[in-house]
Amino acid sequence: MGRPFDVTAVQWLRHVHHVPSPSPLQAGESSVNKLAAQVGVRMSAVYYWIEHGQLVARRTATGRLCVPYTLEVEAACRKRISDSRHMNLTVTVED
């Protein structure tokens, strides 16, 4: 058809033929969204940890953050949550 086979063409072909994009995550990695759900915090907390060097993350070529997720990382996140004065608040509702 005279069009170049570029990123837009590949995206269109994936859309038309319902071909999912490959996952940017490598084995043992988690997305920011998934990590936040697993430890029970907001995504903004995970982004804060990454920005302040408290959590290591790898940025893909498309800009997504991939966090290595091990038992040690989970334990460190849970400790950070329990030590925090901001994330540790519990609200009780009385009838």
C-alpha cells in the first residue's frame, strides 16, 4: 500500500488481529500497580519510594517502571509501611 512498516503500522496490525503486546516485565519483576496492590498501598507511595531511592526499579524503553519483586523487597515494603506515621493510620467506625 506504499506505507512504511513503522511503529504505527505494527500497532494497527496488533489492534486489528487482537495480538497482545509483549510484557515489559522480566521474570521476578512486578509493575508499580501490581506491587502497590500486593502490599496494600497507593501507587503514589511506590513512586515515592522509587524516586527517593528506597526501592529499585528498571525503566523500559517505553518508559514503564519494572520493580524486582522478591520476598526481601516485600518485607522491606511492609516494614516501611509499619514504620510510617502516615500509612499506619486506621479509622474505626462506630455505629
